[in-house]
Amino acid sequence: EVQLLESGGGLVQPGGSLRLSCAASGFAFSKYDMGWVRQPPGKGLEWVSLIYTAAIGPTYVDSVRGRFTVSRDNFKDTLYLEMNSLRTEDTAIYYCAKGGGLDSWGQGTLVTVTS
Amino acid sequence: DVVMTQSPLSLPVTLGQPASISCRSSQSLVHFNGDTYLSWFHQRPGQSPRRLIYRVSNRDSGVPDRFSGSGSGTDFTLKISRVEAEDVGVYYCMQYTHWPRTFGQGTKVEIK
């Protein structure tokens, strides 16, 4: 059974940083592209980033490019999202998802950016 | 960016009756390889999204056959043949042909 477990969310001030992790199990992690999607409280879904299997060519939505960095450790079966220069509008539940088509999702981790 | 427009945004339905959600894209979702990358997701209150349909019309494992997807180019539809109580929640379409990937605004399905 595919399991994705996000962690690392929390309360942070504007301009601060956080590192999210997503521990994967139940599938061959190294063989799948992995993505991040976020959802502001009470709002819809926004695709954030995708990283390919060999960690090449990560892509980002414009609103986070240059501030967020996605990476992966195929030995630890773990996906990461390094978030810097955080803004209030980055407040959201952050989900990791398997595959370019997002076929399985984690339970999410809440990031709150507030002064 | 490709804009995905869903309608309606709110859909009150009667148990056992059919329901239909439309999703339109601002550009064709046909990839240069000939495939069309359009998915549908369902999010129940307080839960993570779950993918129902991929590449327009393919049901994910475990998805009841009352759910079906159709469409082509820029015009897509999710149909529920007979709505059950567990189908309430928000439905999203997403295109993954173009970068960045984009979602529709969501359609909230509730029981009348």
C-alpha cells in the first residue's frame, strides 16, 4: 500500500524558512516523479512543484520559483521542500503526491506564515 | 498558464440521481505525443484529495464504475451515474499536459 507521510510544517514569521519532508513507502520511490501541491485554508488546490526520478529538472509554479527548492533522497525514499523567504500567502496545507499525475497523496502538513 | 474553468461551482444533487461536472481549459490539452493529460480528483471534508480519473477517462483502481470521465481538446466532463452519500465533497479537474500544472476552482457536491 502506498503511504506518503509529510512532516515539518508549523508556524513561521514572514521571511522565515521551513523544510518539509515526505516519507514514502509501499512503492519503488526512485522510479516515480514526485510532486508538491498546496491548499490554503478553505480554498482550492495549487500545484507547486515536481521533481523527476533522477532529481533532474525540477519545475515550480511562478509564485514560488527562486524561494522554494524541491529535492529527493532515493536512498531514504524521502521527498523534500525547502521553503525560504516565506510570505503570508504561502500559508497552506502542503501535500506530497506520487507521480506526475498525482495518483496518491499524503495527509498533508500545515504551514502557517504569520507575524 | 492554462486556466481550468469548472462549472457549476456548487452542485446540489439527489441521492440516486446522476450528476455532471464540466471542466474547460484555455488551451488544448492534447500533448505533442498525442495523449491528453486531464485528471479528476475528489476531496471529502477534512481529507486529502483522491484521484478518480486520469488521462480523461481512465478510472483509478478502486474507483466505483458509477464515475466516468469523457471529453477531448478543451472540453471535459465528469459524470456520476447515481450519486451516493459518500460522493459529497469537492471535485477538481487538473491538467498535466502543460507547465505549470493547473487545477480547476473546484465543484462542491452536496446532497439536497
